[in-house]
Amino acid sequence: MSTMRWVTLVLVVALAACAQKEQELFVVLPNPDGTSGAITVSDGGSSVVLDRPYAAEAVKGDKVEQTTSDSAQVQQVFGSALAAQPILPEHFRLYFLRDKDVMTVESQQQYKNVFADIKRRPVYQVEVIGYTDTLGQQPYNQELSLKRAAALRDELVRDGLNPDSITIAGRGELDPAVPTGPQVNEPRNRRVEITVR
């Protein structure tokens, strides 16, 4: 499941006005859930808070002027800039069966989302880090965590991804998702963390 969320995106463009005065347009774009953050636009004397989706102000010369905006105007004015944005990183967590480098049934289904996210990127870098619970000895857990990361990498490569774009590591029982004492069977710690950039 993705833990990364878009932050409010504010667009600014400088336009050449007929009178050769510089114009700047500020527009607050909505987050995927429809909310937005806020910005303050100031001309040095007065200021306006833009705190809702598509709120907009123009600064012409030395004056802030109220204006309107909508998704169509944003596409017309900022379409090229929006299209050039990189895809934000995503983070996934897949779980494994006890003492194995085999994913749980649920995680095998979630793997499809990981693969789909990677394939939508024209260029990608995938980091895969394996973990274990605290059952077993530390050297064994370190080896098992690396096997889990390698098993996931191998599956991604079988599905057509470039192996040079995938790095793996094993962290054993270090950095548990759920802190426990030694020799504790904790399924949420038997995992692989995947970061896709």
C-alpha cells in the first residue's frame, strides 16, 4: 500500500504582458483526495491567502489581482509543466511465510500492484529490503531476509524488469515493523519493503 501522498502543488508562471510588465499567476491545485494546502500571495503591501483547490491570484506589476482558475485553465497554462513532473516514489510492503522466502497469498496478490506501479514509469529504480521476525538466530535471520529480497527481485526480473534497476538488501531481524522480544513469531515482521522511484 502506498504511503506516499501528494502535497499541494502550487503553480506559478510569468507571462509577458502587453505593457511589458511582468505577470505571475499563482494557482493552488487539489490533492488526489480533493483537499489542498495554502499559500499567501503578497505584493509587498497587501496579501491574499489561497487555501482551496483552484484558488488563484495574479500579480501584475506591483499589484495582486483576484482571478479565477479551473482544471481546464490549469491544463492550458501549465499542461507542459504538469506532464514533465516525475512520478512520485511509492512504498510497498509484502509479507512472507514463516521460515520461507515465499510470499503469503495476500502479498502475492499485492505484488501485482507493485509490478503495475513500476511498469507505469518510463524510468525506474527499485529498492528491495528483506526482514524477518526474531525467531531463530541472527546469522540465519540475516540470510533469510536476503533470500526474501532476492526472491522478490527474481520474480520482478522474470516478469520483464531490468535487473540492473533493482537493488536488494537483507536486514534480518533489525528494524522490526512491530517491536518484539527475542524468539517471537510475528508475521508482520516477516516482510519485504519495496521502494519504487
